[in-house]
Amino acid sequence: MEYIKDPRDIEKNSFEIITQELGEKTFPEREGKIIKRMIHTTADFQYADITKISKGAIDSGLAALKEGCSIYTDTRMSMAGINKRALKQMNCEIYCLVDDPEVAKEAKERGLTRSMVAMEKAAKEEKTKIFVIGNAPTALFQLCQYIDEGKKLPSLVVGVPVGFVGARESKDELIRRNVPYITTLGRKGGSTVAAAIVNALLYMNL
Amino acid sequence: MEYIKDPRDIEKNSFEIITQELGEKTFPEREGKIIKRMIHTTADFQYADITKISKGAIDSGLAALKEGCSIYTDTRMSMAGINKRALKQMNCEIYCLVDDPEVAKEAKERGLTRSMVAMEKAAKEEKTKIFVIGNAPTALFQLCQYIDEGKKLPSLVVGVPVGFVGARESKDELIRRNVPYITTLGRKGGSTVAAAIVNALLYMNL
């Protein structure tokens, strides 16, 4: 079996293939970097059509990263997929509370999802300026509510929950808010997609 | 905003929607559970067409889980997505070596991917009977080679690397081996898909 073994070649070739297959579907440079990384992580070209980036969202996200903000993720999977070395170089921190035993206890008592209770706690952290939601619509609904109530004004919401119950609706709510966001319309998204978006931003800054 | 907040209801409703939209496309019970969980995690119905499960693979995987085997994953993302409580109940362990500093050093010296060196180490562990590859074609190529050389005979290979360089080819190699496997033909797959397959097996056993 002969195959490419150099990871840099693999990534370079992958992005060339993606650009080629996108054909006449082109994007502004930075938007393109994000969307191509989403396709790279899913092999799903539909992301070229369903990704929506609000005006100024990339600048706002990059500025928060440059300030060394904290990033909250709704799943340990998204957290695991985000490049830790790049984060460290920017003095950014990342955390996820969904597995916190306190959160689990409180969620059970209140009949809420752990994602909602975790989001409640994260939204109170002043340094947390980027919210990355790749899984739980309930977390995104919750965040929208905090935005409405003026309790939180994120620098960027990467809101790409996946699924059949609430995912689409939660993203429809997000795009109605006056907040910098990157999202995917409809059902698709997920933890790997969320991580890909954040990594694309991190690599722009390095 | 009104939305379903009970996580059990969310999952139940999701699987009902998936079953409904699959329509006349039906599967044997256990295959169906796996495929529907893959769709659940991606919102991508193409998985109904591209998923290939070798004869006896589910039985072989379940038997290894019942024995309390170790599971190797090629990424921390897949590891993060697999249900730890379910694993613990079955006395199974899970690990990933791709971030191991020794592995990184050796990969650099030998001009290989970290995934390949990590796979080399994992294949030597006798207790490791299930290999979960959601990201790195190089890891799957490597494993195929060990199978050919009789160095490793896994109880199950969950081989679903995603991407544009080597992913399809590595899976084509896998299905030519006489080894129990679950795979996705073509480019699609990924860490979330890999985790979904393992979780579906774990939930069958509980």
C-alpha cells in the first residue's frame, strides 16, 4: 500500500481538492478558509451552501482571541478538537462544564439539560467571550435568552448544533440576534464542525 | 422561545424522525441502531447508503466489549465522544496515544504521522481488541498492514476516516481484509461518526 504519510502534504492536498471541487463557488478569503475547513472535516460540500457568517463576526472573533479571551464549548468533543497549541500561543483558555458533577446534579433537580445549566454558569464568566455550540440546541436557546436579557454579549457565537429536535430552530433564533455569529442553516453541524471553525480562526491569527 | 428540554425526549424524538424519514429504507435491528445513531450525530442521511458492516462484526465487537477489552481511538475527539459511563459498566478501557509526547518525537524523527506511530504502539497491546479510526487514513493503512502480517487480529475495526487524501482508499483496503469491520464507503466519516458507532454497540450491551 502506497500512501501520503506527511501530514502537511495531506492537509495541503486536501484543501487543493476542496478548492478545485468548489469550482466557481468562491468566497472572500477569510470566509473561504472557514468554509473549506468545515468541508475538510466532514467531506460534505453542503457546508458551502448552509454556512452563514454575520457581518463583522470574523473581526470580532479574532479581536477576542487576540485579547486572550476564554472560550466555552458545549461538548468535550469540540474542546478536544480545537488546537491547544494555537490557543496557548494566543493566551486563550478553553473549557467545558457539561461533565461537571455540580452541573449534572443541578440539571437533574431542575429538569433541565446539563448543557443548559453549564451554559448558565459559563455566561456568568466575564472573560468568556466566544461560545462554541456544536451539539446542544438547548445551550444555544439559553444563550439567545441571555443575549435578549442583556446578561451576555458574546464577541462571537459559533452556533452549529446538529440534529433533528431544536437544532434548526435554535440557529434560526441565533441569526435573529444582533450578535456576531457563525452558523449553519438547517440540521447539519456538530462538534467537529464547531472545532473546525474555531481552528480556522486560530490559524488566521497565528 | 419554547423548546423541548428533556434530553430523553430529545433523543427519542430524534430517532423517531430519523426512522420516519428513512421511510422504506429499513435495516436489521442492530444494524439499524448503528446507522440511525450515525445519522443522529451528523444529520446526514447518506450514511444509510454508505455504511458497510461486515458479517459477524456486531457479534464480534459485542463479545470483545463483554470481555472488558481495551479500545484504541485515533483521536481525542472520538475518545471524548464515547460514553464513559457505559464503558465503565462493561469494565472496558479506552485510550488514545496521538498526543503522547514520545509519539510526537518519534513521528518527527521517522517522518511519519503521529497517528501511524500511535497505532504501532496500540497494536502491540494485547488487550486492545477494538480499533476506532475516525480521522487518520494513515492509522487505518497501518492497521491493515499489521493484519496482513498477522501482527494483530482485531475483534472489530471501526474504520471511518474522513477526508480527501487517503480516506476512501484506506477504507477500500479495510474491506478487503478478513476482519470484522464497520466502515463508510467514500470520503465521509469522522470522529463523531466513529464515536456514534461505538456508543450504539455499548447501548446494545447494556
